[in-house]
Amino acid sequence: MKRRTSWLLSIMLSAAVMLLISSCATLSSSGVGRIKEYGIESARIPVDYDGCRVAFVSDIHYPSLFTPKRLKRLVAALEEMRPDFLLLGGDYVTHDDSIRSLFSALECVQPRYGTYAVLGNHERRNSPQIAQAMEMHGVVLLADSIARLGTDEEPLFIAGIRDSFSCDSAMLQRVNDLEDKGFVILLAHTPDYAERSSVNADVVLSGHTHGGQVSFFGLYTPVKNTQYGNRFLSGRNVSTVGTTVITTNGVGTSRKKVRFCAPSEVVLLTLKKVVR
């Protein structure tokens, strides 16, 4: 009887493990993976942008690691979200001849208030071509620059770091100077920038880590691509100075078309103005 019970328990445990593994693999191999939603509440959010939806996409690595078929599904998913803003976090293509086709596809999303982007480490060799394609397809490239929206009384700022692996003191000061002027969204390809620079922004959006890309149920992640261990590896976290940092797993993959328990994702923020 004991042997039979032990055998049944072993079968059930094995089935549970296989089901969990299958679930992780299925999520990781789908076109978009998942939509990770966050609410951002602040009294500094302009009333005109209360309730706005902000889609954030990073690390596409098109087309060799993110196929045209998956790009089509990504664009369809973004269109269905009907975002007010589309923000792009860098690492766009694996081949230069695919730059224009990528941004041509993303142009179909047509967010109400526009598309804003920064460069990633993979754009160090082809940034002029990327910048040209972005301009051609209506994307505002933020390379150590700041876009101001809203009114004089209630502005909203979207800032972008050219090279988030270094800390340009002049750009850092420009961002920090906005602290008392309005709501600030900062795009920085790597989440390490937020901690290393001690930047003051309402929210920092980053990618680069891929959530580890391969993670053993969150208990062990061999490759993190961050200097801070699991702290900013994925999801919503807070820097030492109190800045909200949201790191997306991204939608593509690096080196290998493999994801395990670190599903590809699109981040969707909803801005909510609170009265204090």
C-alpha cells in the first residue's frame, strides 16, 4: 500500500513539474508573451493625461531573434491596446537591412500622443541609420533630450538617455532639475542607470535584462545583465533615492531563441492623477 501511495505521489509530482515547465515554455514562445500592467499614481500627473495608457516595448531584436510573424502579432496586440503613448526601450534589430521594415510596422500603432524612443547597446554601431528610420516613421528619438508635453501649468516630460551605461552629468542634472516642475518619465535602456546615477524621476522605464531570459522558477537566473543581482532584473522596483524603476523582460531574445520562466512581455502603464 505504501509503495502504491509513493508511486502515485511520484506520478503526481512529476505531472505537476511537467505542467509548470510546459506553462513557462508556452508563455515564452508565444508572439507577445504577456501584457504586464502597472498603475502609476501621482499628484503630479497632469489632469489632461489622467487615465492615459502608456505601452512600453523593448529588446525586439528583429528579425533573426524576433520573426516577421511575431512582429505582426506584436503590432496587432499594440493596436488592440490603443495606447496614448508608445515608448521604445532600445535593442531593435539584428540586421541593418531590417531597420526600416521594423519602424514601418510600428508606425501602424498610431498612439494618440506619439511614439518616443531611446537607443540600446545594440545600436552603438548603427545609430545614424536607426535615427533616420525613426524620423521617417514618426518616432521621436530621445538621445540625452527631453520632450515636454501638456500645459505650462501642468507639464509632462519624457526624457531619454543616449547611453545609459554611463552617467552624463549634464543630462542627469537636466532631468533632476525637472523634479519640481512636472511629472517625469525617463527612458534608460538599462535599469542600472537609475541606481547608479541616483536620478530623480517619477518613473524610469528600462529593458536590457530580458528578465534573465532563462530562469529556474525565479530561484536561480544564470545570466542577469545587471550589476544589482535580482533587484532590477524584472518588474517594478524602487531605487535607493526612491525612484520607481520598471524593468521589462522585453519581447525578443538574445543569442538564442530560448526563454524559460522569463516570458516575453509588453508593459502597459495607466497614469492616474491623485488629489492630495
